[in-house]
Amino acid sequence: MTKDRLYLFDTTLRDGAQTNGLDFSVEDKILIAGILDDLGIDYVEGGYPGANPTDDAFFKEKRTKKATFTAFGMTKRAGRSVENDPGVQALINAASDAICFVAKSWDYHVDVALGCTNEENLEGIAESVKATNAAGKVAMVDCEHFFDGYKANRAYALDCVKTAYEAGARWVVLCDTNGGTLPHEITQIVEDVLTLVPGTHIGIHAHNDTEQAVANSLAAVRAGVRQIQGTLNGIGERCGNANLITLIPTLKLKEEFADQFEIGVPDEKLVELTSISRGFDELLNKAPDRHSPYVGASAFATKAGIHASAILKDPQTYEHVDPALVGNHRKVLVSNQAGMSNLIDELKRMGIVVEKSDPRLVDLLSIVKEREAHGYAYEGASASLELLARRHLGSVPEYFKIESFRVMVERRHNANGDLVTLSEAVVKIWLDGEKLMSVAEATGPVNALDLALRKDLGRLQGKIDDLELVDYKVRILNGGTDAITRVLIESRDGAGHRWFTVGVSENIVDASFQALLDSITFKLLKYS
């Protein structure tokens, strides 16, 4: 039986970027685009070229290898030609494979937001799509507020969809922009749309304001649409968007969808979902939702009692899918062996082969659990986890030994009378039997410590010259001025390798030093 192709469109970097308190850097966007591309997402929407310097820089070159790299923007303005519309031209000239235009499909918004006639709005849709096709790019149209517009003026909302399709849009996406539509309404309205345009050209973009975004997306698929838009972990404006981390395993593991549809995410990538979800949260400097479906730490956790007893006899009694399929693992809190198989799988992924009977594994698992209880989060710091495992198994050389470090912070007025803060760091190490001391100054204590640590590593110096710290994130794990602090550092080298390390301490400088030290050690171990 031939399965229908269902396409996944990720808008984490654009719609997800509208999440309150979230601000992606260019480096963040490059990293996330690579994750999505590797996962098997069909379309990666990167942002709005022409709208801000970050997106301008991001669209200077293509950021995906397999996925269709997509730019987002407005359709042509009324009263202008495509050639004289700077917004459309910025989209056409961006280094993208496709353009997703947002178009008003609610006549109320056409009048109030755009201030043009309904006919001028339709002309803008058509001309923008035609210009995109003429430029050799894939054209898509997001019909904003479609479901509310349909309820207010069915004929005009359908005209917007039909106009985009007849102009040559590959996809016309029905957007529940306010997130208030319910699944049964989605089904009825989509079925009506499909009397005019085939489902192979229709997509769904659902917001989560009634916590129906995933349900609405699945309802649209049942009704006949063949593209789903969503974001990693469901991030987005207000209450968020449809969560692709939930949709992907549902589409691949639930018979109703798995038997009928094929998506671009292969089976071998499905097992990475948990690490992708948690690593993404760490990148955003937020605590992963323990109760997230499929990937949450509590998704397959059972306390002692009749549930735990049943799971020990047969996991299917209280598990709707095998947690290993999505890279998660069950937690039966009365079992001392909980997590052992997951640890062995993680070690294999790192290239560390250990027999299951090796007694060192039990100790290693205990160490990992103890450190995680203290605040370490290894889902987003795989380099630190690998170093911990290799050290316990005796396969990390002691490249150098730290004797001590000291950081001083001085706040004073300079010669111009300006109040300034300066930091000085001193690091003492032993290398090849010789004691080395390095001193560095910087505006901040962590920066000074980083400079001092990497200033003189003797014969090892050449091996870390291309090491660069890309990102530095701090999270306070409990309240008070004596709170435990977690520091996450992202590093990269000249060959393009990236890795994440973590440190935890009541002292933010000490936590930072742990992460810095792991970063250097991992570079020497893996990429020198």
C-alpha cells in the first residue's frame, strides 16, 4: 500500500521567535536550523529577511542541506508593483529556496490592518506568488486568521485560498491565528476548502490558545490537508504553536496515521526526539517541561504501587508506546536498575562500548543521578556527560592539572571619572611537571577567567587556538543570594564542531570554571 506524503513545516525560528522573552542570535538560528534539517523536517522557515539585522545576516546564505529553506514576509502592498515593493524584493533576493507569504484572509483585517480593498488584497496575493515562481522559488501563502475570516465571510476567505492556488502557490496554509477554533470546526471548514483546492496543496497552522493546536492539526490531516506547520516544543506567541515534538511521534507511532502517511523523519531519527527537545530547552535557558508528552522526564515515570507493579510485569499496562522509540526511558522509582539501558545506549552513541555486566556502569549511573539531583542537566550538555563517563571508565588523559584559580573584581572610577568594573583572573596549572601561571583582565569575571585559562597551555596551546566560546547561559536553580547556579557553555572550533558543557555550584564563577574546563578538555580529547 502506497502511503500519502505528509509534509512538516517548522516555524520555530520565525513564529516561535515571537515567544515572550525569547531572542535568537544568528548563531542560535544556525544551530537550530541544522538540528531541524538533520531531523528530517521538510521546510525550515528561518525568519523575515528585511525586518531586522539578525534575519538579514541569517539569510545571507542557505542554512539547510536537505530541507527547503524558507523565508517569510508580507505580500505585495496595495498601490505598488512587485518590482517596487522593497519587502517582496528582500524576500526574492534572500538566499532561500522558498517564500512563505502571510496574507490577510479575514475581510475585517483587510480593512483595518491593511487599509485596502478586498480586491487589492487578492491582487497582492496573486502577484506575490507569481513573482516568487518567476524567481524560481517555491511559493507558499499563509492565510492569516483564516478560520475566523471564514466564519465572518466564508466567500472571501475561500477567495483568498483559491486566488493563491490558482496563481501557482505550492501550499496554501489555513491559519488558526487566534487559536480559538475547535477540532470539529477545523474538520468541517477544511472539508469545505477541499471542494475548491486539493488537499495536496493545503496546510494547517494552529495556535494553542485553547490547548487544541496538536488536536486541530491532526483533525486537519484527517480532513485531507497534507502539510502541518509547528514549532519545537510548541513555542510561539501567547500560548504557543502546534508542537512538532508531539506531532512527529503521533504520526509515526499511532496506527491511524502511520498506516496512511509517510513523513520525512526516519525511524532512526525518532529516537533522538527526547534529546532534541531537552537540548532545545537548554539552549533557550529554560527548564524542560517534565510532563511533556513522549519526551518529558515524567512521560513514562511511575511511582511505587499497583501501577509500578503492573509495569514491571508488562510495560504495556501503563505505557501507550515504548519510550525507547522516542529516546526516552521509563522510570519505575522502586527499581534500582531504572535508566541502565538508557545509559548504555547513550554510551554507544558516544562510541563507548561497555559490557552490560561491567560493574562500573552501576557506579556511573549512580554518579549521574546524584549529579542531576544536585542540578546538572546533561540532556543539553552531552560533552560534559561524555567526559564524566570516560573519566569514570578511565579513558580521559589528564592533559593538565589545575592547582588553583583566583578572580578579583574592582569597581572604581577611571581617569575620566567614569565608573567602571574590571576583573582580573589568575590561573595556576601543572603541565608536564611544570607549574604555569596565567593572568588576564577583562570587563567580567568569567571572561577574565576564560582568557587566563586559555592563555598558556604550553605544548597544548596550538590545539586550542581555534576554540571559541559561542554562548554562555546561566540559570538559578533555587532562590536566594546563595542559590545553586547552573552554567551552560556552547563551544566550537575552526572545523565547525560544536559541543556543550555544564557546571553547577553555589558560586557562579566556580560553575563557569567547571564548564570552561570541560570545554577545553573535550576539545583536546575529540578534536585535536
